Amino acid sequence: MFWIILAFIGLGHYIEDPIYHTYDEVLAEIGSFAATYPDLVFVDTIGFSQTDSLPIIAVKISDNAHLTEAEPKVLFNGVHHAEEVLGCEVIMATMRRLLENYPQNDTVRRFVDSLEIWFLPILNPDGHNIVTALIDTGWRKNKRDNNGNGVFDPDSDGVDLNRNYGFNWEDFVGNVDTVPWGYFYRGTAPFSESETQAMQRFCARERFVVSVNYHSPSYSLGEKIYYSWHWPGHTPPFPVDFQVIQETAILMAWQIPRDDGTGSYTAVYGDARVPNARNWMYATYGIISLTPEICSRRVQIPPDEVPIVIEHNQKGIFWLLDHILHTGIGVVVSDTQTGTPLEAEVRVLEIDTFDIYPLHRLTDPRTGAHFRMLRPGDYTLKVEAEGYEPKFVQVHVDDGVMTHIEVKLLRSSPILKPFPNPFRDKVALPLALEHPSKVDLEIFDVTGRKVVSRSYQENSSGLVQLSWDGRDDNGNRVPDGIYFVQLRADGERHVFKVLKL
């Protein structure tokens, strides 16, 4: 493993410079942000670290930060790996820039007013403290006590958090270790670590459109953006959203200048068979997850170079925020009758039928909102929620603008059938209407003779209930037997069989 050791040669102790945040300094600065900008900042503890139980802090910046609104959500996170501290610095500087420029900068105000922008500076506070305290400036993992002796042992402790996610944890290839002393030790089970459990819950709650997972080149080449994915042996080998993911990664990479001023970052797809955050986020929730390896050569750089790396990467951040607002669809799903937001699955039939991954394309149950990047074109959405009738929606997506769609679902229920059935004196004929409309009722006997033909104008949506008293249009009782009831409304036809006794 000499190639890993080489990566740490020349790290030095730049981490001692005040330009680099300690964990406590991150907490203090976030507290200052919240106190200074109370309407724009919401601070959330999403979990606690595995060994030292330190709070894992996420920060939302938005115009109504303490509310959950039907807006696209984007996440910027750092320090999966303890020694890769530059992501934290990019995140802290970006939060500061957004907040300080909100009053006077129209671009910043548009981002903050139209998005929910989440920042997670340090996912791995235990490991980050090991680095900033100079115990081991090249430490990568968390602080899991693998040998159970109650003492931190660099030779045997810790789990690589970015190998601990639940997608392809067992069927891995490449840089993954199964022994505790391994540099890439994946842990005893998927999501065995409280840090990755926190990220799992966080993504399940927020349903991000995009996540940017900052890393630095501790053993690989930097100035790249990795994206999902190539999966040898799987059909299809590339994700169903590959064109959108690749295009987003390439365009973002073009915005970020290289440290030496020659060109820009490049975009490279990664292997699906690594149990990292990027692959899990996409496979589970369809989050377009990008991994910038920031800086050209090492994880901790001289202090005078840090502002340059931050400035370069903020070009990519600002491009991405603008891009999210000008692409794809925003769907809001609610109950037809009550208007209550619904948790619903939103599938694009022209895309999502080619693979089981992503497993979920879910709306946020708090708002009913689902956002997704799509290339321009015509699409068919299938929207379904538990207890509701599924709905198919045709949508056209233009280039350079987000298409907004409202979808109202009708509650499905066994009562949406004639009852009682069989009947003697009267049968109820319930019908769910998406909006007020004309309802045509026709009833036929077994010979096909029409015995009833009536029309009703219903002035409300939701559940309406017609009835039939067993008489024809002339008021005469019809003979006992089987009859066919036909209801037409909203361009749809419903046919039921009833038995009159």
C-alpha cells in the first residue's frame, strides 16, 4: 500500500493555521450565523458521532429557513474523511457569502428565496478532531473502537464512512477493506456507523435534488468531479438518468478553474460497486450526487492557497444553484378533496422503466413536492400514493426553465362501488370527481335496453353520491334482476353491475 503512504508525504502541519476551522470553531461560527440572520438560517442536529457523541450539524439557508417549503433542495456536505478538510472550508465560506450578500445581491437573493440550501460542514467530527489536534493529520476514518479497549488505536480503530453505505456494501470492488486496520474499512454492516445513519435519515427526510459531497485527493488525482455511475455486469450498465447526471457534472466541472490556471476540472463517472454516499444517494432516492475532489495534489494546503480553492469552487456552486432553478420539473401532489400534501411516487415512464434503480422517486410528505432534473422533451408521469387512484400526466419540459405541475389524487376506497349490492329499494352510486363536472347516469337491463338516462351537474369535487331507487325514467319499478350502471364524468367511464331483489 505504498501508494497510499505517498499521498501523505508533505502534508505538513498546515492544519494548525487559523484559516482552517476546528470543529468547535465551526459550531461557534454557525451559532453566529443563526444569531445574526435568524430568518435565513435554520440549524439542525441530524445525529451524533459514533464514539464521542458530538453533534452532527446541518444548516439550512433559505428565505423562510424555519419553514419547509415546496422548493428544490440541495445539499453540500464535507469531511466524510477526516483529513479532507477543504470541503469544510468551502462550505463555511459559501454560507458566509450567501448570508452577507443576501441584502444587496440579486443573484444571491434569488437562490436563497427560491431554494432550500443545506450545508453539512463536518459529517465526521470525531475524525476531524483527530486531524486538527495533530494526533494524526492523515487520519481518514471515524473513531469507532474496533477492538473495544476504550482507547483510540490508529492501527486498528475507525471505519471509512464513505465505504459504509448500504448500496453494494456486500458486492463491492476496488478500494474497500473488510478488516478493521484497513484504510478503506467498510465496517461490520451497512450503516453500522451513527454518522452514516444520520446521513441516511437526513436524505430520507429532505429528498434532495442534488448533493455535492466534497472530498480531496488523499490518494487519488484531484480537480475532478465524480458522478454516478458505471456498473459492469448490470443491465443497464449506466443509470437511467445518465445523460442528465453526466451533463450536470461536466458543466459544473467547467466552471471550476484548476489551481494552476490551466483549464478547468474534469468530470469522470465512478464505479457503482463502491458502497459510498454518491452511489447510495442516487440508487435510493434518485439524488444527483456529485463528488468533487477539490485541490490538485493534497488534502491540506498552505494557508495562502485556501482562498483560491474556495473561490474557484464557489464558481461551480453558484452555477449549480442557478442550473437547478432552470431545469426539469417541479411536481406538487395533493389530495383532491382536502388539498392535503401527499407522499407520492413520481415516475417518468419514458425513463424509469429500464431499471429498478433508483428505488424511490418520492415527494416530500410535508409539502407534496418533488423536483427532478430532466432534459427538454415530452414525458409521461405516473403519480401514485397509498390509498389513492394512480394518475398519468403528460408534461412538456422546455430548455432553460423549470416546468411546474400540480397533481391532485383521488382517494381510492371499496365504497366507490354501488352499495348495498344486491339491493331492494335503493342503491348508492358513489363517484369521486377531480373537479366539478357534469355526470351522466345510464342504466341498462341484461337485454341492453336502457331503463334510465339522467344527467347531473355536480358543483363540488371529491366524493359525490348518486343513487337509484329501482325505477325507470317513467317512474315505474323495474323487474328484479341484473342491471348495468354506467357513469360518465371527467371524460372517464365507470361501469358496475347491480342486482335488484
